[in-house]
Amino acid sequence: MFAVGLDEFEILILYSQLIATKIENNKPFSSNEVKEIIFGSLLGDGKLELPPSREGRGLNARFGFTQSLEKKDYFLSVLNSLGEISSGKYREMSYLDKRTAHWVMQDGSRGTSKGLYLCTDCFTLTDVQRLSQYLNKKYDFKCSIHKAGGNYRIYILAKSVETVKILILPFMHKTMTYKLGV
């Protein structure tokens, strides 16, 4: 099992060296710093993606890497160093946004007053209150708690649904956007 992991690591290094040779032959970068960042990143959190094309795979690879929000300063310094090959644009994304989108897609329902219910039927009242407070504090969602039978649900008021849309719509499957009134 250890040998398999080692072989995969050696293949990754070899792949990076092959790319380095190709880049050196084509000379697309004016600085060694860009090459060093790309290849060091490929050994770490970086990735290369080949886009699909009509005749198979595309010829130009796209480089990317992600970092946590706590490491934003590092991320921006790398982005700045890659200025000659980068547009300088990046996107901040919270995994919580994705989680919230999945929560809404699975347990959300549109309220009669254009608000949004989160069906938290299996949670205790204390847990529902805690979740509601978190959504209010983290995202400024105006929430109330509604009793449904013997259970409690979070109701996000209509005036906060626009904020919810901005936050999670990019992660929503098109068949589920109706829950946000889209």
C-alpha cells in the first residue's frame, strides 16, 4: 500500500517535470517565479484542468488553487505574483453557502408570504433557536420560529429571502430554485 502511494507521488513529480520542459521550450513566462509557484503549487493545493473540446480534450490547461479564508493574504500574494498569466480575478466561496444550499434544496419550502421554511422537525427547540440565531448573526437573515404540530421550523422572513438567493443560488440545482421563488 505504501508503494502505491509512493508511485503516485513519483508520477506527479514526473508529470510536473514534463510540463516544466514543455513550458521552457515554448517560453510563455518571462519570470522563473511564475514557474516556481505553479510547480510548487501542483505539488500542494494546485491543479491543472484541461477543458473539453469537440475533438477530445482542449490543448490549453487552466491552473487553479484554493485556500481557506484564514489564508487569504497568502492567496492574494500568490495571485499577485501570477499577474503575468492571471486576470487577477478570484471568487470567494464559503462551503457553508453550499451546505445551506443543500439544506434548502432538501428541507426548504416556500412560505405563503414569500418567506422560506427550513424544516427542522427533527431538532429540539433549543437547537432550532441556536440555528436561527446563527443564521441571523452570520448572514443577517431575519428569522422566526414556527411551531408545526409538535415540531419547530425556522422561517426566514420574505425580506431576507433576497439575501438567501444571493448567497446560495449559484449552488442550487435548477430544478430546486422554485423554493426561492425563482
